[in-house]
Amino acid sequence: MLTGTKLTRQLPQTGFFFQFSAAALLACCTGCSGGGDEVKLAPVSGVVTMDGKPLADAVVIFAPEKGNPSSGRTDSSGNYSLIFKENVQGAIPGPHRVSIITGGPVASQNPDDDGGISQTLPIDTSPGENNGVAAIKLPKGTFKKDPIPERYNTKSDLKKEVVDGKNSFDFELTSK
């Protein structure tokens, strides 16, 4: 009888231990789950010019040492405002490497516009050339050199420190 009594006394203690552990684990998980998407950001804007003139349709990218980059497209006056992700404005505070690249045309808002994708290209399939393999002949000047020098994009030497509060960074680029 004594052994049976000890077993019945230990079962509730074991049950309490598991209930307490599960409750503690749930509290820890609930307390930690809210911080994943919250990132401290500071608004960043400015003007980009090339040889003294506003640079339209360029993309300004701020890449922090740690974390996701922010980017913004310049308007016709060269003004930009950074977006972190989706429509969340700003950049992570701290040091950033800045790149400015040619943005190209803005996508059409018209859902029926395919952006020129369906445009046909001349394809040469004559057996005498390219050993019978189809070759696309693109018009001269299809791939143009980026007007923004490499020192501002692929080999950027631009660096800025984003601080708490509003940040305004103007970039005066030169093509030479």
C-alpha cells in the first residue's frame, strides 16, 4: 500500500511539472514572437544631379553593414525618398554604402500593357550561319553604356551615415 500511495502522490507532481513547463515555454515564445518584423528606420531623402542637372529615373540604394538595403527612384527633378520594404519608408540607422544606378523606364500601370515583351525580334534561321542555330539580331545600340560612372554604382565609393531622425543626402555626380 505504501508503494501505491507514493505513486499516486508522484503523478500529480509530474503533471504539475509538465503543465508548468508548457506554460513557461508558451510565455517565452509569445514574448519573443512580436519582434521579427519590427526594424528601427529613419527617413532618408535627397536630390541626385549629374553634371549639375537633375538625374531622373535613377535608383539610389543604401546598403547597411548589417540588414536589408533601402532604395528609392529619382523623379524628374532628381528627388528620391528611400523605401525599406514594400511601402515602409526609411533606412536602418548606421553606416551605408550608397550605389546609384540607371533605373530604366518605370513599368506601366496599365494591366493590358505588356511593356513591349510581345514585340517581335528578327530571328535568323538560315542554315549557312551559326550552324543552323537560330540567332537573334538586335538593333545597334540595344545595350547602351550606363551614363552613371562605375564609381557611383558597381565600384561605389559613396558612404553615408544614417542617423535617428530625418536624413537628407544630396549626390552631385559627374560624368567625367
